[in-house]
Amino acid sequence: MWIWALWIFPLLCKLSLTALPTKPENISCVLYNYKTLTCTWSPEKETNFTQYIVNVICKSGKSYTCTSSSSTGASCSFLGEIIPPPNNCDIEVEAQNADGIIKSDITHWRLNDIVKTIPPEILSVKPVLGIKKMLQIRWKSRLSSNLKYILRFKTVNSTHWVEVNFSDVKIYNLTGLQASTEYVIALCCKTYSSRIWSDWSQEKRGITEEEVPHVLDLWRILRPVAVDGSRPVRLLWKKAKGAPVLEKTFGYNIKYSPENNTNVTEIRTTNHTLDLHFGGETYHVSVTSYNSLGNSIAATLRIPDVHEKPFPCIKAVKARLDEDQLVVEWPCSCLEVDTWMVEWFPDLDSELSAFSWEPVSQAKKWTIPQDKLTPLSCYNISVYPVLQGQVGEPCSIQAYAKEGIPSKGPLTKVENIGVKTVTVTWEEIPKEKRNGFISNYTIFYQAEGGQEFSKIVNSNILQYDLESLTRKTSYTVRVMASTVAGGIRGPRINFKTLSMSLFEILSMSCLVGGGFFMLIIFTVVSDFKKQNSKLAHLCWPDVPNPAESSIATWLGADFKGKVHLKEFDDSVNTEDKTLKPCSAPSDLIDKLVVNFGNFLEEASIEEAGRSQENILGVEKNEYVTAPYRSNFPPGKNFEGPLVLTEIPSRKSQHLYLGMAEEFSETREELPSSGQSSGTDHLCGDRAPNPYLKNSVTTREFLTLEKLPYHTKKEV
């Protein structure tokens, strides 16, 4: 048993390591011009060197062999007329390498079905004299008959081919072409029984005959009405979309006239634009082109009245990108309108130097290749309905042929910085820097050393209030503008939130101010409650009582015994500061003037009183009246000036009583003349003396005019 195992094991290893070639499949054979049979198969390449043998066995009994290898490719050709048709053959491909041989399946072929002829050779492409819009094509082929042909043609610089089928001819007249147009022609052919066409022939060009120009496309640009009432109008025309490319034109005839007026103005020019100045009424314009063969059909247009309103027709215009084209579509409610005028120009072109326009018929969609528009540039696109020369109300839209990232980010600033809020504002990016439609803005903000946050807002918003910020913290903020192609951030700015808000400052100020105000009120009220307070004396000073002053000191010793006055009643109510009136000579009392002084000088008087406190023993100052005593001749009445003076306030009852007694003695010495005897004693409930009602704030001197000047002295 072990001996058999040792003998079989190497054999099994050898079988497991063998790699046979891949079986040939997808066999295809072509018979070129009835001479060479070429067969191909798959796979095209092998990892190991492989030799191929193609075996052909025909029904006639003949067999043929072709050899090739993997180094030359998976194909093999039988050269020469070794397999003449008609014949049916079986074809098999055998692949062999060092590890073994493998064969393909046997395929059956009818040689007439796989014949491929050589393409024909075009000899000429020329127009026929006197026949418009036609080209005549001549060619030759290797086979003389039983051939089918395909002719294809297109205009120069066009990518769309048009094909025509015909058979068994050597000359073909291509009609239905455009005049004065260059065309490109190519041919291919095959036998009737074969299913394989030949390759395309070498291309040949030809130009059709010239004819009268084609009708033009006509448009206008209406300018604002001038000051003089005229309206500038720019007329534009060009070759129609289907006009011959090589059409020859010598010039253009322009005719215009007011509506319902036979006065026609005609202008001839070689340009494609013309600026005119029309009046306010309606005008009709026609433009024709001409060459040596004649004039084209006139293109007409109606210029409306200045006050005429165009008819509405288009509700909205939509623009979108479809692969490499810009597509503009518009719905329309006017079924009778089948012609539209589309105009477009860059948004930043204020002079309309790049103004373009194109008519559209029998469709509500317009397309333009993207490569005909400037990328990253915004275009204004307008669609006008046109009905029998009358132009309706346009509908416009802006579009980009290709959008990109903005060239710069928005400039940002912050306003209304608060404790936890701030207002971020930014400027719009200029149109020439946008490179597309701004879809949104993103606000990025970050606290110092913190995480970055972002807020997204619509493109029509240019400010945003950030909230929930941290008090007294530094922040950085920047704004990003985005289009469909991407976004770009603007410059970074810094700000710092406040530690206290204005409301908090005002609230604290009100609390502190209110506290101080209440403290002042409490202090004033407490001071008023105290007896003999200084503040009470400043507001309501003591009114001096003339009855308590010494009149004796006024009159002097000469008048003692002449005046008989009753002693003053010194009972004074110190609580309400009022004086009880007492009797006094009427002529004397009328001349007395009590000077209350300036209440604000009481402090200085108090200082003076303090220096005399040890002598007089007084507590406060009082104002008393003191007379000016002068030397009068005997027997003369007392008519000298009386002066008010200040004496220290009574601090001692003894000093006050002494002064009162001296005044009483003076009153007793007054003579009982008519003046003094008639004096009433104002005591009890009688009215007080009038002079007590005056509020005197300054020191006054009363001087009798009849008294001689030398008798007037100052105390």
C-alpha cells in the first residue's frame, strides 16, 4: 500500500500544477473583398506562450489551416483567393501550450454573408449650373455592380450628419440644400447579400450655388424717452439661424414710417446696427439684405407708442444647467404666440457691448452651450413674446453658465455688544466677486480657548444676533459666503462682551442714589426734631422783638423825664416766634425800622458772640434796635435818623432786664405832648405793628430829609 501511495503522489502533484490555455470563444470571421479571410477570437492575451491553429473545412471538401501565437494576437488570416465564394465552411480554433491542448467549439459560416468590400473613392462634389440648392457627387468602386450605398453629408463646422441610402449608381444628385453653403460628403457600400458595410470613404467638400439672401432676424433696443420727447431706438439684425453660412451680402436697406402715414424714410448701410430717433407715436420698420442676385424678403418690426402698454403673456422664466448646456424655459398662457425673442448680456455690462439675442419658434425652451458664455459671470436673460410684429411684456431671470467659489469673503463688524449678546453685521460681496448666487451665509464664532460654533442664515440676511455668550469674554467671529460650488470665509474680527449691562448699571445707580436720598431725608427730619438745631435756625430764624430792646440807649440822658412810656411787656412766645405789641409813641415807633439782617450771616454773628460768651454769659445772638443819638438843642423835637444795629443775643436774663429797664426810663421821660399823648397802647389782642410784616434781608438806614446833613452819623 505504501509503495502504491509513493508512486501515485508525484503524479497527482504534477496534475495539480498544470495550466491549460484558455478555451477560444467569440470567433468572428470577415472576408475582405472576396480575397482574404480573417478570423479573430477571445481572449486576446495569454499569460503563458500559446500557439493557435485555425482549421477551415469547406463543404467542397477542401480544408485550410492558419497558424498564429499569443505574441502576434488572437487573430489569423488566410491570404489569397484560397476560399472562393459561394461556399459554406466550418471553422475551429485550437490553443496549445506546454501543459496541454484545448479546442473551441465548431462554428458554421456562409462566406457571402461576411464579405466586406473596399470603400468607394469620391471623385467630385460640384453644383449643377442653373440648379439651386443641389450638389452632384461622382465616385468609383472596386466592384462594378450589386452594391448598396450610404451617403452622409453635413455643413462645415457642424457635428450633425444626414444620411441618404441608394444603390447601383455611380452619380448622385444631393438636393434640398442651402444656397451658398459648403458641405462635407462621405460614402460607404456593401454587397446585397453581405451584412457588413465597408468603411467610410475619404471626405470631400462642395459649395452650392449662390442665390438672393435669406430673410433676416430683426430686433430692437428701446431707450428711455429724451427730454425733447424723442425716443432713441437701436435696430439690430443678423442672418437667420437657418441661413447659408457662406451667403454673400452687399448691404442692407432700412425703411421706417409712422403708423397710418405714407411718408417712408429709407436708409442704406453695411452695418448690422442702426441708431434712430423716433417720435412718441407708433412706427413700422423693415430691413432687407441684397446681393448681385436681388433682395431678400423684408423682416418687419413694430415700434410701439411711448404710452402703449405691452400685452402680458409669460408668467415666469426658469433656468437650469443640463450637462454642458444652459436651458431656459418659460410657461405661457397665450396659445396664439409661437415666436419668442431671447436676449442675454452680462450683468456688469452697462453699455450692452456684449448684448446677444436669438429668436425661438415653435418651442418654449431655449438652450445655449456653456462654452459660449463666460464662466463665473452672471447673465441677465429676458424672454419677449412676439405676435405679428408686436412685442409683448418681457420676463427676466439671472443665471450663471458655471458657478464657482466667491473671490473674497464678506467684511464683518459687530454692534450692540452686551453682556451675553452681540449683533454681527456684514456687507454683501460685490457682484464681480461673487462668481455665483450666494445660497447662504454661515457665522462662525469662538470664545478665547473655547469651541467654535456656527449659525447658518439665508442669503437675504445681512445681520444676526448671537446670544447665550459668556460675560466678560473675548470672542472671534467671521462670516462665510457660500455658493453651490463652495464657500469662502471673510476676515476675522475680535470683540469682548461687557461685564455689566446698562440696565444693571442704572438699577445699581438708582438703588445707591435712592439710599443716599433716604439717608438725607432721615438726617434732616432727625435734625428738625432736635430743639435749637442749626438747620432749623437757618430755615426759620428768630425774629427780634423790639419790645425787649432798650430804647433808653437811643434817646440819651437829655430826654429822660420827657417821655413817659409804659414798660414793655417782655413776655415773648419763643415757640412760635411772635411778638406781643405794646404801646409806644406813634411818631417814634413809625420811624423805627427793624433790620432782620441776612439770616446767612448768623453764623458769623455767632462766632462774634462766642468771643463775648465769658463776659456776657449768653447762649445765642439776638437782633435788637439801637438808636443813633445825636446832640439836639434844648426844646427841639427828636428828628434824627434812627439806625438798626446788632447786639449780642441775650444769654443772661440779667443783661436783658437791664436793657429793658433803661428803655423804660427813657419812655417815662418823654413829654406828654400832642404827639405822645395821642399814642395808643397796642396791647392784648390788637394787631401788631406793620413793620413786623416786612422781611428785611439787608441792613437799611432811614434818614429824615428835613434833618440837617451834619446831624446824620453812622454808628
